[in-house]
Amino acid sequence: MIKRVLLWIGNFIFVALILYLCYFIIQAAKNDAPDIFGYRMLRVLSDSMEPAFGHGDCILIKETGRGELEIGDIITFRSSDPALEGALNTHRIVDVAVDYTTGESIYYTKGDGNYWVDDYPVGYEDIVGKYVRTLPFGKSFSAFLEKLADRNYYFAIVIIPILLCFLSTVVQLVREIRKK
């Protein structure tokens, strides 16, 4: 009985992991960061937020409600700046205004390391989340991801282990066939 329960739990966890992996792949294909319980991990690609965090750091952001944002908060948003082409951007809120035609809040942002306020204001619908903290292992993880973007490292880190698993399975299958 206990073995059946443990087997069922193991199968459930396996299926949940497979489903999450599929979700992760779909989100990555849509150029979006997958979330776990409302939290997302992002890699910083510029120094515009120095000294709060810089290039190569990994930050944690959390989904946030409309009333939770105020001046001084660091937010991640889809930029409407044509130079960024809708990419995620993380800057500090320096001013909040109200669009009197819609009644919605408009957020003006600025990178801590920049001398100017961003040219394009941010609406709530463009906000992905609010900065929570910088992850302690972020620089190492970011360096690993940069290496993984290189074909040679990708081949060594991903493709070779997959080929070895496939080869191992073939060898086990041949041994089973010879036994019978």
C-alpha cells in the first residue's frame, strides 16, 4: 500500500515537472520570463540601475497590484521605447501621474545610473512586476547562461549528455534483447 502511494506521488511530481517544463519552453519561445507563484527571475543586461544592481546580476521580481506601486519602487515593465522593441526594462519609479481621460496611473521611470528620465511613460498594463531582491548566486548563474548561448558550450552542456543518455538506453535495450 505504501509503495503504491509513493509511486503515485512520484508519478504526480514527474508529470508536474514535465508540465512546468513545457510551460517554461512556451514562455521562453514568447520571449517572456516564466513565473513560479508570481515570482520571476531575470538577468540584468545593462548597468542602467547601478549601484542598486548591475550587468550580470540576477534579480527576483514579484507580480504586484495596482495600489502597491509608489515613487521609489523599482519595477520591471515592457518598454514602449522603439529602440527596445517591447523588451523588458527594469527602472525606478520617479513620478506618478494620472491620465484624466482614462483615470489610470502613469509611471515615469529612470535608471539609477542614468541622468535622464525615460522618454516613454509606463502604464500599469505594461508592468511585469516589482523588484524584490538581487539573488546572491546571480553573477555565476548569469555567466553560465552567457556560456550556454555559445554553440560550443551548448553542445557540451546539453547535447552531449542527451546523446549519452540515448546511447545508454540503446545499450541497455541490446543487453535485454540478448538475454531473451
